[in-house]
Amino acid sequence: MSSRASFRRALLALAVVALSLWITLTTPPRLGLDLRGGTRIVLQTEDGPTTRADAAATDRALEVLRKRVDGLGVAEPSLARSGERRIVVELPGLRDPRQAAETIGRTAQLTFHAVTGSARGPAGPAAADGTRVLADPDAPGGFLALAAPALTGDGVKGAEAVLDTATGRGWTVDLSFRDRAADGWARLTGAAACAAPADPARRVAIVLDDRIVSAPGMQAGVPCGPGIGGGSAQITGGFSAQEARDLAALVEGGALPVPVTTVEQSTVGPTLGAEAIRAGALAAVIGLACTGLFVIVVYRLLGVLATIALLLYGLVSYAAVVALGATLTLPGLAGFVLAIGIAVDANVLVFERAREEYASLGRAAGRDLRRPVATAFGKVWSAVADSHITTLLAAGLLFVFATGPVKGFGVTLAVGVLTSLITAMVITRLFADLALGLPAVRRRPTVTGMAGLGRLRTRLTRRVPRLMAHRRRWLTGCAGLLLVALAGIGVRGLEFGVEFTGGRVVQYTAERPVDADTARTAVARAGFPDAVVQTTGDTDVSVRVRETGDDEQREIREALTRVAGPVEVERDDLIGPSLGGELRTHALLALGLAVAAQLLYLTVRFRWTYATAAVAAMAQDVLLVVGLFAWLGKPVDSVFLAALLTVVGYSVNDSVVVLDRLRELRRRGGGVPLADLADRAVAQTLPRTVNTGMGALFVLVALAALGGDSLTDFSVALLAGVVLGMASTVFTAMPLAVALEARHPRPAPVAPAPRRRSGAVV
């Protein structure tokens, strides 16, 4: 039966690895804009005077925008509806967000008017009968009086930018009309051709968004009455090539059914994206190498097998992300690297339990080294499943509530967690079965890494520390740390990022070195005294302001140019104030739901006292990380939210392993006091806690050192969360669980009543 099970595992592992290798070699990854460069714009539809911005109207607006984007000539654009009123537009390679926003976000109400005469203004809205006055520099008085619209943009069949070299008009936009609109165009031009040559009424005004873009006069050859037939027209106006193409894209796309506003905008230069890929890949390689070396040193042959399984884990998880079509973002790379540490955890759990089983079997273990490993896999399954599910809950909340690149972190983290289950429970076990069955290994059990308990476990076995005897002291110390963290939040306050407050952050690269004070003074003199100006390195300058307009950004750029030479925009992030408030609410909701979800799951899996203790320790870790960022003055943004939710999963993960061991010891503990069982549970799982923590720390230190500025704060938050998570399990979760169990003891099982036997009395 064992050989049959091993054969099935071998087939499954071979199929998974082969499929992953084929996907990796044949399918290119889908990179996010923060890795390949480009512009991301989030538009929100608004209610118009006569229209309502519901899901149907947003879908119609999406199709109009798709036609406009196609007219921009951007390679592989992406447009998708998000929610009922949001449209996400991604334009790879486009580094001018102003051009994109002006072209795709305009309402583009195209109308054709008969001119009733010249006027001296002022321009104003349309009257009740549809007549209006609009500015026209070519008119005698500077304004034209227009009749009600004779045609709208809905009648335009096509629009194309054309270079008119024959007449010397330069770039024009050629229009073609549908059948009824073609007849209307003929009547409109025929009426205009009947006016005198110098009369303004001989002109036809073409109006786009309340602005006259062209008012061509009828040539002498246009007949009075029949007008211009054939259903064609030409818009002239001294356009440049880009202006003509943009206007053609607007007209071709038609009018938006509802107005739209830009609520979020992000631009990343291709150089910055390439550096992010290089830094993330280097951090992954170094983190994986250090983790593998550490596991090999501690667990010897089993460590070698686990390292090979980790390499295959990287292959399988990457192939899964590519096969799902998920967008790989910079935070997603961080989630991919971090999941390596989570994958180590399952292997460490198995190996530490295998050491225990080997020691308990004594000489019998040497006859079949696979026996303690098989027993270990069976006994740790509950802890592995619980720890992975709690992390999946956090990843799921990230996917639901996060936006943009951080959503990619939730995807890669979830894929990594699921993949680690496959690699640990299938691939690692398969390798262990094959290697431990070799005669050469069986004759030398010390090379497997199971023959010794390790120095830490040996010391803890000889003398179990009585930590729970001082549980009030530990809980008091933890309460003191919480007060310090809360004081930081109350006194220093939280430095919310632009995602949660609204505003604009632009990262520039200057030609000459510039210090923060010089850049800050230049920006203040430009009229932005409240701007937050920071420098990274010699030539990188970051400016954060509340104003989100392009004119303000142009003034800031000119101010920096005066003190640092020409500057290039490497990254440009804009968040509208309404979206900032919405994201802030979502962040609080995600954290609240994370706590509630963990509490509910652990209550079902354990007892409410254990669940409360684990969740309390997790909440403590979250508050301590937030307090640390408050004292350090570091920004709290969406990437920090991703780190916090990961801390939630990691902290509960650590507590679950110890509580699972406590539950096991209690089942066979007899009359041993719960406090003593808790001490044993901590002593028996502490090597796993330390070794898993070390594996995660290698990865996080690599990310902090090599991941770039955008991932430094993320890594710092997780480093603090990992260290605090290991400590809170021992000094908060376990003491609190023992205290709660003492006040609310588990009801003693009721013995079944003796069964009465029926029978005759003799």
C-alpha cells in the first residue's frame, strides 16, 4: 500500500512539475505597469443632467473609451470595469498621463451648427431653444452666434487624421457620415451656401465640448440648396499631427453617455520598472539561497531534499501565476518571495516532528527511516492546514479590498500558500521516501538530520522552562508595549500615504545632484509651501502635494529644473480625495474582517478560549507594527496595508502551531496541569518557531536591502511582524490561553448512563 501511495505521489509530482516547466517556457508573464512602465488611470462615471451613472451606462462608456484608446496607438492597452462606476485603463509605454487623460476622459460632445451671425460675446451656455454664443478668434467680433445643433457626433461614421499636402492645410480630420446624417449635412451646408460670401452665416461651426474647433466657410463651388453630398466633411484648424489623431480618436469613439472624472492616476517610467524587476529577482535568488543553506545546515539530507522542493516550489508557483493570467506587480514579486518563507514552514514542521518520532522509536527507527517521516507527515497535517488557511484568509481579503498593484500581492501570496502545500506534502514526502529507502542512507541515519534533536530541543527537553508560572508578568509587559505603541499613534500620529488622503506624489530624476533642503525651498517658492519633499540618493526627488492638477505639477517641475537641471518623471501617482477616503474605509474594513475571520475559523477549529488568545496576540502584533511606523514617521499606504494583513496571517500561523501541540498534549496529558502542558508545548515547538522565523528573516532582509525604495518599508513592517509574532505566541497567546482556560474550564465529559438489561427474575 505504501509503495502504491508513493507511486501515485510520484506521478502527481512529475505531472505538476512537467506542466509547470512547459508553461514557464511557452507563456510569457503578464507584467504590471509598475514593472514594464506606462500609465494607469481610474475613471469614475458621474450622473449627468439627464443620465444616471449605473452599471449599464459605465459599460457603454467603457466601449467608447476602448475606441478612443485604440486611436491612441498604444500597444496592448487594457480596459476593465471595476465595480459599478469605475473604469480602469492601463496604457503600457505611455508616459504622458496628461495626454491620455485629456483624450480618453473628455465627454466629446460633437455637434454641427448653422452660424446665424457674428457676436461680441460673451460666450455662454445654450439657451432654451438650443442657440448659443461661442468664442471664435477668426470671427469679426471674436464670437459666433450659433443655431441649435443640426447634427451630433452620433451621425459620424468614421474619422481619420490626414495630412493635406495638396491644399497646404496641414493636418486635418476627414469625417464620413451615416445615411441620415449625410442628408442632414447636405441640408446644413446647402443652407450656408445660400448666404453672401462675407456673411458669417456662410460658415458651418463644428463644436467639440463647447469649443469651436473649426468653422469652415462654404466655397464658391458648393451649390445653394443641395449642399455637399456624398456624406463627407473635413475639419481644419491648424492641427499638429498628434492633435489631429487625438481629435479623430474622440470623434471616432463618439460621445460618452455619462461624464467621467479621474480619481486615480499612476505613471511609471520603463527604467524604474526594469530596476524593480532586477531588484526583486535578485532578492528572490539571495533569499532562497540563504534559506536553502540554513535548512541544509540544520536538517542535513532532509534539508537538501527540502531545498530541492523549494526550487520546484518556485517553478510551480510562478507557472500557476502565469497560467491564471494574473498580473505580476512589484508587491506581487514581494508576495512571491515572502511565500518562500511560508513554504519553509511546512517542511520545518515535518522535520522537527520527524526528529521527535525518531527519538521515540529508538532502535526500531533505524530499520526503516521512512516510518518516523510518514508518522510526522500524518501528525502535522492539522497544524499545516490551519496555518495555511489563516494566511489564505488574509490573502483573500487583500484581493477583495485592495486596488491596483497590491491586489497582485494577494494573488501571488494565495498561489504561493497553495503551492507550498503541494510541494511540502507531496514533493518533499516523495523525495524523503526515495532517499530514506536507500541502503547507504539506512546504514548512516545521522546524515538524514533526524538522528539528533538539535541543541535547542535537547536543552529544552532536559529542562522545560516554566514560562506560564510568570504569565501575569508577561501579559503586563506586553500591555506596557501596547501603551508605548498607542502613545506613538496618539502623539506622533500616522503619516497617511497619498492613497488614503488624496493628492499627488511625483518622483523625479534630476540631471544634477540636489539635496532635500534646496529642492524643498524651490518647491515652496513655486507656491507649494506645504509640499512634502524628499530625496533618495543624489538625483532622485519625491514631491507630494494636495493639488492634483497638471498645471501645478508643471510649475513644480520647472522649479526643480532651475536648481537641479532638467528633470524626468519616473513615477506619478494621483489619487482623488473621494477615492482616498474610500480606500481608507476599505483598509479599516479589511483589518476588521481579518480579525473577525481568524476568530471565527479558530473558534471552529479549536475552542473559543484558544481562538481569543491567538487573535489577541495577532491584534497586539498589528498595533505594535502600526505604533512603530508612527514613531518612525514612515508612511502608511496601501503597501503597508498589505504588510499588515500578512502580519495577521503570519502571527496567527505561529500561534496555531503551538496551540495545536497544546491540544494534542492535553488529550493525552492525564492529570498534568494546563500551565505545565503549555510550557511543554512551547518547548517542543520553539525549534520550529525559530527555524521558520529564520527562513522568513533571510527573505525579508534580502527584500529590505535589495528590493528598492518601494519595498523597504514593506519589508521593515514584515520584519517587525515576524519577530513580534514569534514573541507574542510565547508571551501573549499562551499565557492568555491558560488564563482563560482557568476561568472558563472545559466541561468534563459526561459518562454515559449504564444500560439496563431486561430479563426474568430467577
